[in-house]
Amino acid sequence: MIEILNVVKKFKSVGKNNQSTFKIAVDNITLKIQRNEIFGLLGINGAGKTTLIKMLTGQIEPTAGKIFYDGKSFEENKSSIKKILGVVPQHINFDQDLNVEENLELHARLYGMKKIDRQQRINELLDYMELSDCRNYNVRKLSGGMKRRLLIARALIHRPQILFLDEPTVALDPQVRRKIWNLIEELPKSGVTIILTTHYIEEAENLCQRTAIISNGKLIAVNSPQNFCENLGKFTVDFYDTSGKSYKFFHDKISAEKYAANLGENAKIRQTNLEDVFVELTGRGL
């Protein structure tokens, strides 16, 4: 559904002696995202995830490269393609003077929805997001989790085919995060393709069919979380040596047990996770 070809984004800055320099935020990324997929962009803050999302949603222009939606050039069909996109930003950006329902109403009007359709859709989304009892609350009174659910409802108001979620559970407690995960998992069943940026390993492992690992603006690898871990080795032996905590990966448990036995009580065997993969591929922790 989405094809990204050799996309680059450079930002200009002025250094000493008024000399211009360029920072490469996204470095020659090529990627395909399938219809009805939950696709994750995984990386630390500053890796280039949000910059890529901004180019995919038309907020900023690529320095180089092409983006296609269903084979149509985004650059040449931006107005029509934007109508099928929904965006949940990382930062809360409601109209603070309006209540919950009014914020949804405003967004529906901006998309040209008819009155009868607006009200029906608002009621559907408030019920789906479990916010019906809060429809008359000023958004300032909402908890962090409620605000995140309202952001998702607002992005879905016009029934987009593609939903971009930029750090949708940042700063939320685990219980609220799980609730939002449940909401996200249901969306592809209604025909919504999801592109999710996150630096929470557990989030990518639980939600995404495939994940792209990005570091310093570069695409390092793309695979399913399960395949990433299996390729590295399904079992990890944790142990301490002269350099501190170390890891060794094995494709079968018997080999891991034999290796751990030679290390004695110093070793622990566990399942390999996506964080292990990230560290091995990038040399950096999240």
C-alpha cells in the first residue's frame, strides 16, 4: 500500500562563521508497507522515526526520493491522498477551549462531513474509545490515557484507510498502555493500515506484524519481531565477565544449557527479545 523509495531528509543549520551545514535526519530509506498491516518503526529518540512520518503525511517535503500510495505519487496526488490518512501526533494538540465532543465535531467539519454523518461517527468513536461519559468534559480535565484515546478517535473521525501513530503511549502507565494496545489491535479488522513509531520494545513486540529498526536515520533491518529473534537465536544466556554483563545467543535450548552449565551460577537462560536484536544490530540500547 505504501512504497518509500530512497527517501532522504536533510536539515540545514548555520554554524560558526555563518557556514551552512546539513544534518541528515533520514538517510536513503527504501521500504514497503502492506495493506491492513500494523507496521512498527523502532528506534531511540532522534533516530529519524518522526521525520519519516512527517514526510509520509505531507507535513514536510523529502529532500530526495519518492513516496507512493497504491502506486500513486504522493507528490503529485497530495490533496486526494491526505483524505485517506489519519494522524495521531506524539504531542497533545487539542483546542483547549472546547470539550471532548466539540473537538471531534471541529475535526469532522474540517473534513467536510455532513451533519448526520458527523454525529453518528462521533457517537461511534466515543463509545469505541469508552469516552461517552466524558463527551461534555473540557479536554483539560481528561487524564493522560483519555487524551491519547481521544487523539485516536479524532484521527479516525473521517474513516481513514491509513493511520499514523507517533509514540501513542508515551508517558502512560502500563495499565493504560495495554488498553490502548487493545484498541490498536482491533483497527486492521476494519480495514485500517497502521504505521506505528515507538521506542518501547514491548509495544513493537506485541502489536506489529513487521518492524523496521532505524538508527541515525538509516534503515538497519526489517522483519517480524518473531523472525528477528529467531534469526539472532531464540535463547539467550546472560552472564557476567571481566567487562560486565554479557550475552550469547543460541538457536536451541540444549546448546544454551550446555554453555550456561560451564559458567555455573553466573549464567541465566532466557528467551531472546527484540531489545537484544536492536542492541546487536545497532550497538546501542533504547
